[in-house]
Amino acid sequence: MWSYALKRAGTTAVTLLAASVIIFAFIHVVPGDPIYVLLGDTATPDQIDALRHQLGLDQPIIVQYVSWMGHVLEGDLGRSIFFQAPVLSVIADGAETSILLATMTMIWVAIIGVPIGMIAAVRHGTWLDQGLSGAAMLMASIPTFWVGLYLILIFAAWLGWFPSSGYPSVFEGGAVNLRYLVLPSLALAAPNAALILRLTRASMLDVSREDYVRTARAKGIRPWQVVRRHILRNALLAVVSAFGFTFAALLSEAVVTETVFALPGIGRLVVQSILRRDYPVIQGVILVIVVVYLLINLIVDLSYRLLDPRVELQ
Amino acid sequence: MSRDAAILWLKPFVARPIALAGLGILLATVFAAAFAPWLSPYDPYAIDPPIRLTPPGLAHWFGTDQFGRDTLSRTIHSARMALLIGSGVVVFALATGVPIGVLSALFPRLGHVLMRMVDVLMAFPTLLLALGLIVILAPSVANAILAIGLGYMTTTTRIVYGLTLRLRAETYVEAARSMGAGTTWLIGRHILPNLISPLLVQASFVFAFAQLGAASLDFLGLGAPPEIPSWGNMLAESRTFITRAPWLLFFPGMMIVATAFSLNLVGDALRDRLDPRFRQVFGEKG
């Protein structure tokens, strides 16, 4: 196990290193002189000289990369042109919204996707299964922002049950502010619940073909007990690991949803920074999301192998 | 195509009426795109302020938008942009993914390097990768195709790589090789012909997700220029008027769902007629 874990962590580190080169290069391939890219059009000559000296832009590109990497490892991701503040603190401001939104979305995904996937698997081949699987494919074909706009129209504008936009922090207004995240998390949950539904169904069907399930049936255990104790327990392992990947992907998938609901999260920050040409923030967000994405993947992969002793360790 | 081959391809659709319906919707979309100027009752760009935000009625079946433009005509013309982006992304993903995947599988040393590079690209979530590229390249239709296509190039490469590895181990491939067949011959004679049907499956899924990706970019104002009619652009404009003019939200959105759903149905039906050994390369998610 440990040798596998080390190898897997090593691969992640190498991928991260290669990704960091691409992210570093981002500032240099964006149209315009990097110094203007970093400081914006309103920079004074003094500022330009100071930054050019500070970043060592006259030095070879490899030296620049190493010094950038050094800053990043110390938590210095540069300064936002628009906010005139460190990029890391700008991203941290959006983290609360994004993490809460992703968590609430995963709760919906679990409540909707897993039980319905189970029902489809147990009723495999019937019209109910075909209907549910078809509905899942339909849900995966709907743009999240369209679902979001309809939720706003119905539940915010017509019925007035939930607020249509924004999110005041729960730390200032209390847990009641979570109602601002109900509609966006539902919109974001739709396609992801569909994927988890299909995965739960497929995984349960896989397990139900195993020899030990046939043995359990043959020795006369009641059908629902076979499902509960033999099929479900083994099938859910794959589903739980898919939860990890989905959560990691949600941080970037939320870009559109956060824009529709005007949520102050990381996703909307990216879009606004693109429109404001605030390149240091875009670079910082891409870096943070890629790191989180790779780390969650690593953790999920390792815990999957830890929990399921049958998975071969190479 | 011979008559028998045609029957073989149509079989999965006849067995599933809903997949046949999906194929019908797709053909209708292609028809609408091809004959848009003749099918549209009005000029999609014609502004008519006095009748702005008119609800659907006999004169304007899908109503009018905030400039008095006919929503039906704009919806029909948008089919062109949808097909252009979709086929552009598919062509890009296949034109890059097939050579990289096949060569990586046939030449393990080269493959080791190339597949690691694909892994690195896969560390970037698809939408984030697309947004980053749009920042570098500036928003336009061609760049939207490139930005979305890059994300599906990686998955296509992975699938082609997996399939080619399997094909390479087949007895008939080894037999051909031991009789002195060259790499070009192997690729042209044994590898590519066997990749056609799984790639058709992959193409329909990529086409479907490209629809959703392009709609997202348009909606964020980072895709096709706003004056070009596209379903995503129409939805972006409708946002301000959702309570006053809900019909502006309904029709373009329905078209995105209809095309993406149809493509998924067709892809699913095609996957079921695949060689079972290939099917598992796609997994359940497709």
C-alpha cells in the first residue's frame, strides 16, 4: 500500500509541476507586455520599473519561473489589478460561497441520484428502469444555467419562496442565509445527479453478476436482504469515490451557475476577472482549482484502494 | 454502403423508437440549418421596435425579443451556429485525438511522453481550460471551437489509445506483423477500420457536450459575437426579461436540450451495437 501511495503521490507531483509551467506561461502568452498584464493600463512608470525589477523580467525565463514558483509556495500568488489586494485573499473571499455551494449540491446529488439509481438497478430491464435512465440522460442534456433561470422565474419571481440572487455570508447573517444557495445548488445538482444515478445503477448491476451474489440468492436469503447486504455495500464504494471527483469538478462547473445567481464565489470571480482583464486573479484561480482538483483525485484514489482490499496494488 | 450494412446500422434505432426520434430531431435540425433563409418567416436581424416583447401569437409564433426581432427566425438561424460549433469541435477532437492515440499505442516510448502530456491537460477542468484559452485568444467562433475542442481532444486520445492497445494485441494484427506488414499498412488496414464505429459513438457524445459547452460560453459573453444568432446568445439576452418575456427563455433553451438529448440518445444506441470488448473502454458515463 505504502509503495503504491508514494508512487501515486509522485505522479500527482509531476503532473502538478507540469501544470504549473502551463499556468506560469499563461501570463506570458496573454496578449501584451507581461508588465502591463500584471499592473493594468493605469500603471505609472515608477510602478512599472519597480515591478520589472522585483519580478526580474529582464532575467531568463527559467529564472523567472523558479522565482514565481518560490512565491507561490510561500502563498504569494501576486496582486489583483482590480482589487489592489493579494490574489490569495481575493480567492479566499470567494471560497466560502463556492465550498458551501458545492457541499449543498453534493447533498442534493446524494439524495436524488443514489436512491433513484438503486431503484433503476433493482427494477433492471422494466419500463420503470428505462424511464428513469431516460430521464437521467435528459437531465444530463440540460444546460445548468437554463435550469437556473427557470428556478429563478418560478421559485423566486412567481412564488417568492427563495431569493433570486446574491449570498450574504452565514457568518454575518446566520444559517438562514443558506436559503440563498438552495436554487443555485439545485440547478448545479441536476446534471451531476444524473451522472451519479447512472453510475449507481451500473455499479449495482455489475456487482449483482458476481458469484457471491448468486451464492447468497441460492442459499435462500430474502431478495431485499441480498440487495442491502451484498449488492449495495459493494456497489456504493465506486459511487462514493465518484462523489469525490464530482465535488472537485464542481468548483469549476459552478462558473456559469454562480454568474446566473450573482453569487460571490470563485467561479463568478473568474468570469468577472476575464471581463476586467485582471489576469493575475485568473492565473491564481486556475492554479488553486487545479491543485484542489489533483489533490482530491489523489485522496479519493488512495482511500478507494484502502477501503477495498480486492483492488490490486501495483 | 451496401444494403446489408445499412440495415446493420439502422438496427439499433428500429429496436428503440426513442433513439429513432432522436435521429429525427437531428435531421430536422440539419434541415433547419441548411434551409434557414427559406424556412424563417422574417429576417432574423430585422429590428421592429413598436412590436418589441410581443408574446407568441399568429404573426410571431415564438414571439419577439427586446428589439422586436422574430424569435422563431432567430431560433431557426441559430441551428447553423450549433451545427458549426458541434462539427468543428468533433473534427478538432478526432483530427488531434486519433493520430496521437494511435501513434502512442503503437510506439510505447513516444506514447509514454504523449500520454503524460494528455494527463497534464486533463488536470485542467474542461470549462476552466476553455476559459483560459479564450482569455489568450480573444472570444470568437473559431476560438470557441478550439477552446472546447481541446478539452475533448484529451478524452478522445485516451479512448483511441485504449482501443488501439487492444487491437494491437489481436492475433490477426500479430499475424500480419509477423508476415512483415509495415506500420502504415497495419494502421490503414487493421487499426483505423476497427476504430470507425467506436469513434462514431465518441463523436455523438462529443457533439452533445460541445452544444452545452458552446451555450455556456455564449451565455457568459465569451463565445460567438452577440450579434450572431445562437441559442446561447439568445438566452444571455433573455436574462434581463425573464419575468416580462418568459418565451424568450423557453424556445432557445428547448432547442439546446432537444439537440443535446438527441445526440446522447443516438450515441447510446450506437454504443449498444458496438463490439462488447470496446464497450467497456467507454464506461457508463460515455
